[in-house]
Amino acid sequence: MTPKLHYTVPGMSDADAERVVELLQERLHAANDLHLTLKHVHWNVVGPHFISVHEMIDPQVDAVRGFADDLAERMATLGGSPQGTPGSIVAARTWDEYSIGRATTQEHLGALDLVYQGVITSYRDGIKVLGELDPVTEDMFIGQTEQLELFHWFIRAHLEDKGGRLSTEGAGSEQAAAAAAGQG
Ligand SMILES: [Fe+2]
């Protein structure tokens, strides 16, 4: 739970600030989970395309760690207290732990397609709400979403055939997406 704020930025009601802090906390958990998951993929990919995927992932880790820092510091700016411990992520998250261990680059990229779909959808849901509450935080969410959508394309470009069709099309789980991408 978000503790009650004792101050916030000028011109914003306490109730609005508390809601914005909650939205920031959700994105902070998502960003912390994502950069750890991306490192896990960086370490566990195997196969003939190892080096290109291994090296593609690290700039994404660095960017998403930067997003987490910006989200947490925005929370503090608004008078909130960012929760960044591993236990707090696990307790609060509404998604399942990343489910793929050592696997081929295509299998991991297939699973990451679904991971990015979930993260980006939640960012866009947050943007819709923030348009009314706080355009400053909305601007941060929009900037991060733009980068995440670019990274998602980097993933999808490995899953796409020359007709533009994704090997993961219609996959409803990481396991199904990994299996479909592994055959593609
Ligand atoms: Fe490394």
C-alpha cells in the first residue's frame, strides 16, 4: 500500500497525487521485473545467433534500469516512497514469473514478444488515466513507451518473415510463443 503523502508538487491535489504515485509504483515494479528478466535472457540464450541476441539485450537492460530510476524519483518528487525491494515486486506483480530457462535465441525472443506486449499494454493504460491526472508524469510514460515499443520491434524483427508475419502470431503464453518461434 502507498502511505499517505505529507506533501506533493504545487498545484496538484493530494488525492490526484496519491493516484499518480500508485500508477508510478506499478510501472516501477514492471520496469524492475523487466530489466532483471532481460538480464536472465542475456545469460540464457544459446544457439548460432547467440552473440547478436546476447549483445542486443544489454542496451535494453540499461535503458529499462534508467526508466526504473526515473519512475522512482518521480514518486519521491510527488511525496511518495518508492518500493524497490525484490519481495515487494513479487508481492505486488499481477503477471507470472518469466518461464523460460536455457533456450535458443528464437525461443527467448518469442517469449519476449509476449513480455513486451504485456508491459507496453499496461503503459498505454496508464497514459490514458494520466492525461486527466498529471501531464508531467504522462510525458514520462509516453517517452518510456516510445523506447519500449522500439525495443519490441527489435525483438519482433527476429520473428518476422519477409511477408511481415510474426511466428508468434496468436500465441497466448510465453511457452506457446517460444515453441512457435523455435519452429519458425
Ligand atoms: Fe553480460
